[in-house]
Amino acid sequence: MKNRGGCVCKRNNCLRILVSFSIFLLLCSLFDHANFSSPPFPRLEKNKISNNSYQMVQENSKQDDIDLGGKGSDEDNVVLPPLDCVIFTGEWVIDDFARPFYKEEECEFLDESMTCNENGREDTMYQNWRWQPRDCSLPKFRAKLLLEKLRGKRLMFVGDSLNHQQWLSLICLVQSSIPPSKKILTSYSSSLTVFKAEEYNATIEFYWAPFLVDSNSDALDRRSGQVDPIIATETISKHGHNWKNVDYLIFDTYTSWMKFTYMKVYRSDLRMEYDEIELPVAYERALKTWAKWVDENVDPQKAHVFFSSMSPAHVRSSDWGNPDGVKCAMETTPILNSSKPVNVGTNRQLFGIAVNITGSMKVSVDFLNITTLSEYRKDAHISVYNSFHVKLLPREQKLIRDADCLHWCLPGLPDTWNELLYTRIISQS
């Protein structure tokens, strides 16, 4: 009896061991197939970032999804934001996974005056911020998809030095998807420069017209700002004929108006005499002349027209609670409190004029409201990291006298402007 009972016990023990071992193997199998990961330290969203928000950043930032080479870039894979989503309202989130889109040294067309790291800036965090709309997400930027949309077409930025930066940004965003022998940059005049993607027969162009209407500041030797501009608010023909037969037109005008309270305006086409009139009056006259040209010369069935709102400057550090600062110099993070408006001196009266005029035109104009989202980016300016100033002035003098708090480092904020433009273009088509 004892021996038989002992055998039963041993058999039961064997069964228990066998069952336990089977369960162990099953758990190992499940663990092996589970998608466990150890997320890096989550930086930002207002002052902290929620688990759900961080998951969103991580999932939306995989390198396979942000493929400038166009891998998996057919249109079926593009998720567009809903039509009622306001993509210009949101917040900045840090995204080390998928920002920046490119590096300074990877874009041969980048102007050295904008390559802040090469010019001595040591921090790079300003390149890693991604714009996250409040109620939706922007589609992943796919360079080849955009180039396909532009096949056989012309895209032209028209305006001032900020539009010039956005033009360079877009070239840098797409150029790595084009074979070296199939891309070329050509200046046709002092006003018109063209980047061509030959295998797509597509061009990305920039036309210099800082006031849109004619002015005495259009010539190359008048662009230094040493001479006060005199504008012809009723005349645009000198520039306008260069904009015809363009498929995508992106206009802006603001920077060249910023330092004046009164503008000098020619009395007639003879341009012998001028009056000084209030800035908002002159701005409205100029935009009405531009709007009239668009309505009379653009076929909305063939072309798309965009107007970019003003890019802000950050010249008073007290605007963001840093009274001891020197303009935007040494700023390394954005203004993170997006729950209230930021006042950095942007002329909201001119903003309202642009909104009203573009909204009342016969030809539909897509208003790209980059102003508010850019006002948070006190950290992203060229500041003292301009190649010219780096070479000539000692550091202390650069900080006080020469911080450029109007233009932006590249890669940087203008890449986001182009994400928004890209979203509009692929949504329309």
C-alpha cells in the first residue's frame, strides 16, 4: 500500500511539473510576440506630457512613416485631416524620432547664412519640435508624393525674404528624392530663381517682390535696407507677368513693412513725387491691387493660390517673461504655454487686412495662418548664428547688436510651414 501510494504521488508530481512546464512555454511564446518597448524619456507637451500624448508622438514619428524617399508613399496610405480640422491651432511637441527632416550638410542648396549649427550654435533641440494640431494630425510628409503632384507643373513662392526661406526649405525637403543629375538651380534674373526636378518636369520657384506691388526696392542693389522704400500701390504689372501660367502660387508680404509707421507712396506712375501715408492704408491699397491682379489673371480651374500670413519677430524678451534677455539671443525652447495668446508685437491690424481681402476675392485663396504657431518659436531664429556676423564680430557684440530675430534657422520652423502647405496641396488634389 505504501509503495502504491508513493507511485501515485510521484505520478501526480510528474503531472504537475508537466502542466507547469507547458504553461511556462505558453507564456514565453506570448511574451516573445508581444510588442514591448521601453520608451525614452518623454519631453514636453505643456510642461508635462501625458502617456496618451507621448504614445501619439511615438506612433506618429516612426522613420518608416516619414520617408523622404517615398517608400510606401502611394496615395492610399496618406491619411488626410478632416476638412473641418483647423490645422493652424495646436501646440508644439518634441519629436526626436522624426525631426529634423534633413540635416544641414545634406542639403547642398541651403544658404550658409541659415545653417545655425555650422555657424556655432551648439544646441539642436530647436530642430526637433513638431506642430501638432489640436483636433487632428498632419499627414506624413512624403517627398515623392508631392513631386508627383507637381509633375509637369510650376510652384512659385512670391514675396520677401521669409518666403525665400520657405522656398529653400521646400527644396531641402524634396531634393534627396531626386537623383543628383536630375536637379538644377538656375537664376533667370535678379528676381527669379528656379529649382527644377527634371525627371518630374516640375519647378519650385522663388520670385522677389517684397511689397507684391512695384517699388524702388525691387532691384538687387536696393535690397540692403539702406534706402527707404517707395511703393507704387496701384501698379503691379512689372511683377505680375512673371506669375502667369503658374500652377501653385504662394504669396506673402510683411517683413518689408515692419519698421515703418508711415509708408512713402508714389503719387502717380511718373514716380516723381510721393506722399507719406499711414502704414495700414498703404498695406490695404497694395493688397487690393494684388487681389485685383489675381482675380483678373488666375484661372481657378487650373491654378491654386495661397497667401501666407506674417512671420513674427521676437525682439523684446520681456514679451515672454525674460526682461534680462537680449532679444531672442540664447533662447533654446519655445513659449510652451499655448493656452493663451502670445503678444510679440505682430501687427494684428495688417493681419486683419490680409484676412479680409483674401476672403473677399473672386478667386479662392487658401490663407495659410502661420502667425500664431510661429509666435511661440522664440528659440528658432538665426539669432547670432549668421555666418557673416560669426566671422566679423566678437560674441558679446553679436549678442547686443546683431541678433537676427526675424529670420529662421534651417532646418527649422519653415519646414513646418511647408508641412502645412503640403497638407493643403495634397488635400486639394
